[in-house]
Amino acid sequence: MAIAIDASEGTASSQDLLCGASRAHAIDRWIYVVTALGLIAVVLAGFVPDSVSKLAAIRAGERPPFPLVLHIHAVLMASFLVMLLGQTVLMATGRRAGHMQLGIAALILTPAIVITGFVLAPTMYHQVWNAAQHAPSPARERFQAVLPVVEDILLLQIRAGVLFTIYMWIALRARAGDPGLHKRMIILAVTAVLGAAIDRIGWLPATMPASPLSMDIYSMLAVAPMLAWDLIRNRSLHRAYLLWAAFFIPVSAFVYAAWDKPWWHAIAPRIMGV
């Protein structure tokens, strides 16, 4: 009788282990889909209401139309997010060949996003600066008051462009030889540019424009599911997060040091060529 009980318990234990391994394997595959969906939800929550209100302001003549480069940049970024979701779903469903084929799009989208982003930042700055100089009063005073805020946001735009470029370069280099680093770095690259959407979610408690701290915290929370599962599953921090921090911390230290400082407000117009 004792032998029978031991065998039964051993079988149940094996079944539990197999069930646990199967569940863990499923999470391994789908956690990246969940994280990608979360990033897209943040972007939609930030940009859709904001775009609707700004389009209404344009129609009412309260603000100038969006420049063409903004539309191009928005389409490219949206395409990148759709590609990211498609990539994670393809890997979760075991279609590796399709994943690799779709991944070619990242080689095109990444430099296009970086180039349009670095064109967009001075374009938007010049639009506000020109209005602050030449718009009829009292609109001119309103634009003059907002210009320092735009100059601080320029710091975030520069940071986003630099970090997105570095993270995607790491991700694409690791595409063939280190898939674990590759998939994590692509998602972490999105957090570098996620602040633009987070800043537009008006119902979130925020430290802006006094500080970008809240924006950075929310950006990190957006990848919390992936990070939490990595810690639970591997009981260690994947080196992708260490690489992310190695660049994020020094670049962000400069952003916080320059934020709303007189010397930055003196330099920013020169950088923008005005």
C-alpha cells in the first residue's frame, strides 16, 4: 500500500511539473505580445484625444496646421508599433519564418523614424518661435510664455532620438545571434519615445512641465510585465536592462541637469538656428 501511495504521489508531482513548465512556456511566448499591446494602448490613449482636440483648434484658426513631416513621422511610428505587435504574435504562435521576413521592415522604419524625428523637432520649435516673434498680440505673449517649455521638451526629443537609435542598433545587431537581447531591446527602444504619448494623457498625475520625472516613471511601468516576468522566470536581471540603463542614466542625467536652466534656454535657440 505504501508503495502504491508513493507512486501515485510521484505521478501527480510529475504532472504538476509538466503543467507548470507548459504554463511558463506559454507566458514566455505571450508576455511580449501583452507588453506590445500595452505600449500601443498608451500611444492611442495619448495621441488620439490630443490629435482630435488639436485638429479642432486648427479648424477654428487657433493654431497653425501640422507640418508635413509630423504626419510622415506619425505614420512611420504607427507602422513600427504595428510591426512590433505582429512580430511578437508571430513568435508567440511559432511562425519564426514570418517573423524574420517582417523584421526586414525594421531595417527601413528605424532610420526613417530617426531622420524624421530629428527634422520634426526643429520644425515644431521654429513654428512656436516664429509665432512668439510675429504673431498678433495677445497670441504673441501666449507663445512667448510657452517657448521655454518647448525648449525643455526639446531636451526630451533629443534624448528620445539618441536612445531610440542606440537601442535599435543593439537590437538589430543581436537579431541573428542573441534573440533574447533582440526582442527585449526593441521593446525597450519604444520606451525611449513613449514619453510623447504619456505627456498627452491629461488624466495621469504628472510632474510636467516642472520635471520629466513622471514621464520617465510611466515609461518604465509600461514594460513592467516583461521585466517582472524576467525576474520571476530567470531569477536575475537580463543584460538587456543593464544595457538600457547604461545609456539611459547618463543621457537622462544631462536632461535633468539642463531642465529649465537659464543656460539651456540661452543655448537652445542657437542649436535650433534662431
